[in-house]
Amino acid sequence: QVQLVESGGGSVQAGGSLRLSCSVSGIIFNINFMGWYRQAPGKQRELVACITNRGSTNYAEAVKGRFTISRDNARNTANLQMNNVQPEDTAVYYCNAVPKVGGPSYWGQGTQVTVSS
């Protein structure tokens, strides 16, 4: 059974930093795609950053230059380093994994990030 567990959320003041981590279990091969999404109250879930197993990354415009996604293929983990966070970054952050192209997508339970001004 595939499970994703996120950690690292919390409360921080504007301008501060947080590091989110996602650990995937139940998969023994290299995961094709891993990403972080977020959902703020009253808004749709949106992609924040993603990374392939070859290290190609993509970021939402709103977080470019502030957030960095990384992964450890051997351990099937993905991290999101969030610097200079702003109140508009407040949301529940979800880890997503797509082990194989065209295959099923798996989600973590989400971790709350709250940024105060």
C-alpha cells in the first residue's frame, strides 16, 4: 500500500522559512513525478512545485525565487524549502506522487502552513 507522509508545516512570520518533507512508502522503484500542491480556504488546489526523477523542476510563478523543491530518489522523499514566506502562502500543503507515467496518483494527508504578517 502506497502512503505519503508530510511533515514540517507550522506557523511562521512573514519573511521566515519553513521546510516541508514528504516520505513515500510502499514503492520500491524510482518515482517518476513528485510535487507539492497547496489549497487555501475557498480556493482550488494548485501546483506549487514539482520535480521529475531526472531532476527537472517546475514552479508556480508566485513562488519562483523563494521556494526550492528537491528529492532523494534512493529514499523516495521530496522536500520543499520555503524562504521569504508571505501571508498569501498560507494554505494546506499536499505532497503528490505519480510513480509511473499515466499511472495512479497518490496524495498525502496535507500539512498546514500559516504565515502571519
